[in-house]
Amino acid sequence: MNLAQVVSQIEKDFDSNPASLLPGQDPIEDDEDTVILRPLVVDVSFDKSVNNLRLKSFECSNLHSCSIQCCGRDMATNVIVQDVVTNGLSI
């Protein structure tokens, strides 16, 4: 948790007292506030499938399918997948 408060000012604030928040105390005045910080939680899964695992020759066509699923609380960004083509195959 991140806490901030006004601690000093020249003019009198009619509804709050600067620097009145004590450690461990919850904010109750309008010159105090908190923000709860939470780390990102991502869970990325990857699946690759091929429609024909037993090619009779390298001249046959084959379909490769890749899918990525984000299962975590937060979305993953800038995910990069590298799929290396086996020697003898071409795209």
C-alpha cells in the first residue's frame, strides 16, 4: 500500500489538518489517500499442432497451427513466438 498526505501549507484548511495521519492509521481526511499496489500476474500458454505428422514426401503440404492463451489475472503484452522451420521444409 502506498500512502500520501499533505504535510504542510501556508493557508488554513477548513476540513483537515496537514500531517495528521499517523503510521498504520487509515486515511480519514480529504488531504490523505492510499493506493494499493499489486504486481502483474500473467500466465501465458502456448500450443502448436500439425495436421499431418507422417509426411510421405517433402512435397506434401502440411498445416501448422499455433495458439497463445492468456490465463492470468493480467494480460500479457508484446508476446513474441519464434517457430523454427525444420530443415527441408519451407513456408
